[in-house]
Amino acid sequence: MDNRLNYFVKAILDFCFYVGLVIEVSVPFTLKYAIIKSRELMGESMGQYPINEYYWYAVASIMMAGVAALLILFELRKMMKTVIEDNCFVEANVKSLYRMGTYAFIITGVKLLRCFVYFTPGAVIIAGVFFFAGLFSKVLARVFDRAVSYKQENDLTI
């Protein structure tokens, strides 16, 4: 089988994972820098935005969601290895899908909790997207679980 597409997707996932690590570590500094630059561009009206009052809460919520997103990427990278090896119907992928659903629900919770401190429509949209991604991942884990069972039964049949 031609694995070029699989290797390409794996390379993109690796790139996103490592860039995400750098971004995750830099959040406290880059958010502060973004606030300063926004103030310079928008003037003192920027002082009314809640991000200034809740800076550390914003940093914490962004970083918690970022860790969950990195964990999703980590699980996807593991799954891509099994696809490249042409052995994707394994129990490890079922567990990865289940964990990815849990991480997506964590992002949903973080974004919704953030709305109680300061509301933005974008946070609600992101929460909705990750809620449905979490549901999809949990359902797909069940489908993969059945496929793994069928594969194991088939492997035992002569």
C-alpha cells in the first residue's frame, strides 16, 4: 500500500504537536504581549475588556485547553503509527479514541467555565465543536472496539 499520504499526515501531526508545545509554554508571555499591542492599536478603550482583569484566569484556561489539545494530538500521532504499520484495528486505538473524547470534553468544560468569568461567543462555539468532537470520538471508540473484536475472532478462525 502507498503510505505517502499517511506519512504526510503523520508529519503534519508531529509538526502541530511540537509547535503546540512551544505555544503552550509561551502563552503567559505572548498573551501579555498581545494585550500590550492591542492597547497600542486600540487606545485606552482596550482597558474595558475583561481580559485585563482576568489575565491569570485567561492564561490558566488557555493553558488547560492547550494541554488537552496537545494530548489529543499525542493520541492521534500514536494512532497514525498504527495506520502506517497497516495494523489499525487494535485495542490501543480504541483506548486512544476514548481518551481523545475525554480530552475534548475537558476543553468543552474549560471553555464553558470561562464564559462565567468573561463571555465571548467564540468560547461557546469552540465548546460546541469540542463537545461534538468528544461525542464522535466516544462513538468511534465503540465502533473500533467492535471491529477489534471481529478482527480477533477472524484471526482465530482458520
